[in-house]
Amino acid sequence: MILSRDVRTTVGLNTYLKNSKRPGNLKNVNNVVVFKLKYSMEVEISEIKKMLKELVAAQMETNAKFKETDAKFKETDAKFKETDAQFKETDKRIKSAFELFEGQWGKLIESLVEGDLIRLLNEKGIEVHDTSMRRKGSHNGENFEFDIIAHNGKEIVIVEVKTTLRTQDVKHFLGKLKKARIWLDEYREYNVYGAVAFLRAEGGSDLYAENEKLFIIKATGNSASIVNQKGFKPKAF
């Protein structure tokens, strides 16, 4: 049977008092008080030690649970990283497939526009008579490429072809047009005009191109047409 602290203290004190009544072994009241305090402190120290042991055991158990939780978090994090890597790989494949798709469409649109280009420009008063495609080169370390060039001996019209036309494409093309006479030395004395051809335009890029005095050529069905506003006059670069 386990006794409470107060019971154990009382039992110990009674035993001491009983013994103190024996002949030649009597103590005064102060000794009784000292005994009681001493015994009480010993019991409290014992209980504190017990509590400390229980706290240490509980802390160890908590630490073990934290380690287990941390291991699960690390495992979950590893799975997230693996999933993220898979998403990136999938995204990369989709992007490659889209670029291939746009590239094939671009070639189709180039052929479509090139087939109608001479007629379209003649209708706009620029009497070109032949075209060349995919003109590539390098000048002072700068690589360049022009999709289609229509010419007549004194004028050329350089056409940039895009499946989807964006404003940034137009800005980039304008930079190329400004260097065309330098890159294409045989056309140094020619009037150089620019045109953008596309299947669809985003963000008002077609309006931006027209404001920059470029021909706007839209591919539709199995043909192409120049869709600039009435009275449009191209700029010679």
C-alpha cells in the first residue's frame, strides 16, 4: 500500500515520539519540530526527483515524436520536389511541342504569303517582280534572318512572318529594318519597306505595326491580303 506524504510524515513522527519516551532518550519539543521539518523535506525531495524523472521521460518521448514528424515532413518535401520536377519536364515537353507546331505553321504561312505577295504589293503600287525566302547572314558578328524579300531593282519589301504577332515582334523587326541596308549590301541604294504577315495578332500589335508604317498582311484560309486602312502610305527605312 502506498501512503501519502502527510501520512508517512505522521507515522514517522509518531514512531519518533514513541521512541523518545523511552528512559534516557527523551527529547525536547524543539527536537520534535526539527525532525518533522527534516522528514518533510526528505519526502518532498524524493517526490521532486520522481517528478523530474517523469519530466525527462516525457521530454524524451516528445523529442522522439518531433523527430518522427520531421522525418515525415522531409519525406513529403522530397515528394513535392519530385512532383515539381515532373511538372517542369512536362511543361518543357509542351513548350517544345508548341514551338514545333508554331514553326510548322510559320512555314505554311510563309508559303501562303509568298505565293500572293507579288500581286498584293503590285496592287498597292509597288511593282515588285520576284521574291526570295529565308535570307540569312552575319555582319560584324551580328546574325540576321529575313523571312521574305520582294524586289524590283530599286525597291525591296522585307516581310516578317509570325503565326501569332506580338508587339515585341514588331519592335524587334523595326530594329532589323533599320540595319537592312548595312546587312544586305546589294540593297544599299534601294528603298526599303517593311511588312508583317500573321495568322492572328495579340494586344493590338497589328495597329502598332500600322502606326509604324508597315504593311499589314493577314493570312486567311488559303490566301493572304493586305489589310491596312484606306490611304495608308508605307515608310521607307
